[in-house]
Amino acid sequence: MTTTQQRNYALAPLRSVLDNGARVIAKHSGATPAVTIHAAFEAGTVFDPPSQHGVSHFVSRTIDRGTTAHSAEEIADGLENRGISLAITVNRHALSLVCTCLVEDLGSTLATLADIVMHPAFPDPEVETRRGEIVTMIRQDEDNPAAMASEGLLALLYGDAHPYGRRPRGSVEGVERIARSSLQAFHAARFRPGALSLVMVGDVDAERAIEFGSRAFASWQAPPPGPALFPPVPAAHERRLRVIPMMNKAQADIAYGFTTIVRSDPAFYAYWLMNNIFGEYSIGGRLGDSIRERQGMAYYVFSALDANVVPGPLLIRAGVNPANVDRAIASIDEEVSRMANDGPTDEEFAESRQFLIGSMPRRLETNAGIANFLQMVEFFGLGMDYDVRVPELLAKVTPGDVQAAARAILDPSKAAVVIAGPYSGKS
């Protein structure tokens, strides 16, 4: 086991790599007499087999429903008796188990989590119950204009051949075909110690927390999982439009976007600032000020940047009265062009940069916030001192850098646009 401690930094977490490849990170925080545990595996939806979309999500719904040694009821009762609520989530790249326990329960809680992730049984009755729940979720998504617009946009941007373009829960037909053996195979392939990042934040000495983590997971022996292999992200050469008619709805949802950069690109901080100015700062940046506040055309409007291990999307989202769809899209086009052509004003630039710098301490006010942040740092390999380096990294960005980022991606003639709702336009 190798251990690295960063005593000169604000968070000063302790990071250890166990002999089996598991990474364990601990941070002492005395705000409450409790510890937040965040265990993440490289087992997100991008690892779904090409013919079985939705397997990762299905595993996230069933992995805690019994192990080879304990039933689902025994696991649930054991956690509930300690006042612990276990949340399991999955995104593109990671499947995470998160809970908070009292300090005195840390060892037993880690033992329970280790049993869940190492020895899941996927009992047939539980699989069938969860299958029904997932089918219901998918049908609810298919009846939700916001969900359909978002999923439709990613499909336009990335295509069926790229995992970013697939529906994370899969389809009803696909989920109905997923067998228990498929869940077992996915678990065997992706749940290995080398894919584990375990973060613990709370009122326990960091060295002691690392010892607890090692006691729970050090005996787990398996080779590391295979890496994620992605096809190239398709380049945009023209504007693409898709309409998803949902004529029984009262609101139309617009998803408008571009592919951008990878998170490791040095230009990320300019893109981060650009997106904040464009669609996040204050009441929704320029988009919110123009489309929602001054023109009164949108119930909501914002942008979101997801630079990732592949060139991630910049998504612009808006919910509008169906009569305002064309005007809202024209206004988005106008703001996209203005950001690329003119860049930020000096005031926008200064205020947004100060906001991003000032928001860092607020992200780290709770144990859960710190744990989420440390997982992100570990996933992207940003270094345990990242929380202190962020102000310097943002301070190096100039208004010209922000405009260059905007010019590199913001082009209405190459935008992908999806409209879901009671809209009579033609795709």
C-alpha cells in the first residue's frame, strides 16, 4: 500500500493505493459526528455491451438486493438499524454507492458495502421486481418532453455508435431481454478492486479511515478491468434538427448543443468561464437575461458544459410555450453568435471568474460535497491539491481565451437542435 498525504493544502486529504489497486481517500472533517462514504466504480453506462444498453443502470438497481451471504431484507435492516440510507447512482462513467454513518459504525458499514459490491447475488425475484420499475421509469421518460429532448440531442450529437449517444436506461424492449446472467457478467467484468475509488469524509482521523478501508477491501483480488474504448466523436458539418411530437403536452422543451473538449484540455478553464457567462451565472447568464427575463419567452433556460474523457457536450436547455419555439430558437442562435463574435464584456468576465473562484468553498461546506469533489478530482487525475490551484488556473484565463473557446464551438450553422412537445414544425 502506498500513501500520499498533502498537508500543505486546504483539504489535505490522505490518499492510499492498496496492493490490489483500490484507491482510498480520506479527509477529516469535524463538522458532524458522522462519516460520508462514497464508493465509485468505473462501471457506468459507457460500459454497457453494445447489444445490451441499460445493463449498468439495471445493476445499479439490483446490486444491493441481496448477496451470497445476506438477503436484501437483512442488508436493508442492518443499514436501517444504524440509521443509514444507501443511495446508488450511475452516470456515464461511474456507478456510485453513497451513505453516511456514525463514526462508530464506519467499520461495519464498510464491511456491508464490501459485501454488496463483491458478492451480489442478483436474486431472480429482485431482478424481476426491479425490471418492472425500470420499465416504468423508461415509459415516464418517454412521456417527459425534457427527458426526450435531452436524450434526443445526445443521440444527434454522438450517434448510435458512440455510448454517449445511447439512452442510459436503455429501451423497454432491451430491458425486458436483460437476463440475470447479463447482470452477473457485467459485475464480473467491471467490479474489481482496480476500478474502485473509495472516499471517506467525516469526524474520523484520516489514517484510521484508511485502515478501515483497507480492512474492508484489501483481500479482494482480481485483475484490473479493461479500459473504456470510444469511437471518434462525429464532427458537425451542418445544422441538424429533430422534432419529437408530443401533442398532448402543454410545454415544449428545446435542447440545443455542440460537442466540445476533453476535461484534460488546458483550455478547459476558458470553456468553463465561457459557459458560466453564457448560461449559468446569476439568473442564467446571457441566455437567462435575454430569453427569460427581457423577452419573457422561456419558463427556464440555461447551459451546461460536460467536458469529459471524450469531447463532452455543451447543452442549452429551454422550456417554452409551444407558440414561442421558433422565436426562442432564433434568440438562442443570436446569443450563440454574439458570444462567438463579441466575447464577454469586461464586467461579465470579472464577475463570472470571481463567482467560480468564490463558489469553491461553498462546494466544500458539507462532508458529502467534499466527498463528491474528491471523487471528481480522482476520476480526472487532477491532483489532491486541486482545490487550492483552481483560483490560479482561473486567474490565468483572459477574455481573449474565453472568446477563442466560444469561437471554437459556438456556430449556429453546426448546432444540433431537438424540440420535444406540442410543436407542429417538421424535422
